[in-house]
Amino acid sequence: MLMKKNNCKTLYAKHYKLNNKFGFSLIELMTVIAIVGIMTSIVVPYYTRNRDSKALSFGIEQIISDIRLVQNYAFSTLEADGSYPVGGYGINFLIDSNEYIIFADQDGNMEYNSGDDIVNTIKLSRGVKVVSLKINGTEDSNGEIDLVFTPPYGKVFIDTQNQISSNFINLEITVSNIIGSKTVTMSSSGLLN
């Protein structure tokens, strides 16, 4: 009988050790939660900053790409609404806007208005918007500028306060988000920086 009683204690002791060996105490669980919390508080701001930085870079690259696209439209035989636009193709930029319009200048006045066909409305990346439009270093007073390329050679017209200028001028388009701002410069000679 002594042997049987001893075996029960041994089984009970083994069972107790087995359960205790694979369990977590409250202190261990709280330690793991604290470590995960600290790691999250380090990683999330870095991730957010990196995402905003990439969105700003993508926004300026998107504008540059679309300016080149519109310039190519002026060289091509692309028709808008069944006919080649008299004034070529252009982009309409607005200050404090997160989008811009690519249009076909049907009436040949070198600016965007209700008689022109909208080719595409481009939305900028999340949180990115146009914050400044400058011509030769001076902020545009009406907050809207049209950049138009005319056929057949893609001559550049930059609209300032509804007065079309064919002199040598520079257009600066600045986009911004939480992280900072970036600027692209377009000259009336067609150079893009």
C-alpha cells in the first residue's frame, strides 16, 4: 500500500510541474505587453513619417510626369472630343488644392474655361496639395495658373492673371504635406527642373 500512495504523490507532482512549466504568470504577460507597446511607439512614428515623405515625393513626380504627358499630347495627333484642340493641351493648377485638371484647349485662348474638354482630373497623393504658384518668383494673385502646350512644336504658354505671356518666364509649382514641401520649375522654353 505504501507504494501505491507514493505513486499518487509522484503523479500529482509530475502533473503539477507539467502545468506550471507551460503557463505564464501575470508579471511575464505584463512584461511582454510593455515590450510590444514600447516597440510600437518607436515604429509607428517612423512609419508615418516615411509614408508622408514618400507621398510628397510621389506627388511632385506625378506633376512632372503629367506635364511631360501634356507636352507629348501637343506633339501628337491625339483628338479630344472628335477633333484636335485648337489651342493644344494644358494643365490647370489651383492653390490649396489636392488635384489639377488636364484639359484640351478647344477655343484656343490658352487658358482653362468651361468651353474646354477635361481630359483627366488628377488627384494628388494622400495629404499632398499645391500650396504655391509663382511666376518669376512672384506669387500668383488669383490662385490659378494654366500651363498650355500648343501644336505643332509644343510652345509653352504660362497664364498669369488671364494675360498670356510668350516672354521667357519661369513657373514654380510647390506642393506640400505634413513633412515639408517640394518645388518643380517649368520655363517658357520647356525646361523642367
